[in-house]
Amino acid sequence: QVQLVESGGGLVQAGGSLRLSCAVSGRTFSRNAMGWFRQGPGKERELVATITSGGRTNYVDSVKGRFTISRDNAKNTVYLQMTSLKPEDTAVYYCAASSGYGLYLRSYEYDYWGQGTQVTVSS
């Protein structure tokens, strides 16, 4: 059974930083696409960042230059380093894993999801 477990969320002041981790168990995703999505209050779920096994990345415009997605294939873990956080970054952040290998931007392209971790940025 595949499980994705996020950690690292919490409450931080605007301008602060957090590092989210997503540990995958049940199968290896070292060759597959991984992504981070978020869903803010009253908003639809949106892609934050995605990464291929080879390290190609894509970010939503609102986080470019502030967030960095990375992965450790040996540990079957993906990370999201978030800096210069803003109140509008407040959301539940979800880790996702795809059965495919591309740079996927849509939630339906991901097959496995974590339970989410809350990130709250105070002003």
C-alpha cells in the first residue's frame, strides 16, 4: 500500500521560512514525477511545484523565487523549501506522486496523495 506522509507544516510569521517533507512508502517513486499542491480557505486546490526524477521543475508564478522543490530519490522523499512566506501562502499543502514521468501540472495526473499539512502565515 502506497503512503505519502507530509511533515513540517506549522504557524510562521510573514517573511519566515518552512521546509515541508513528504516521505513515500509502499513503492519507490524515484523514477516518477512528484508534486506539491495547496488548497487555501475557500479556494480550489492548485499546483505549487512539480519535479521529475531527473530534477526538472515547474512552479506556479506566485511562488517562483521563494519556493524550491527538491527530492532525494534514495530516501524516496520530496521536499518543499518555502522562504519569504506571505499570508496568502496559508493553505493545506499536499504531496502527490504520479505513475508517470513527465512534468505534470494537473492534479488528475497524480495517482497518490498525502493527507496534507497545514501552513499558516500570520501578518
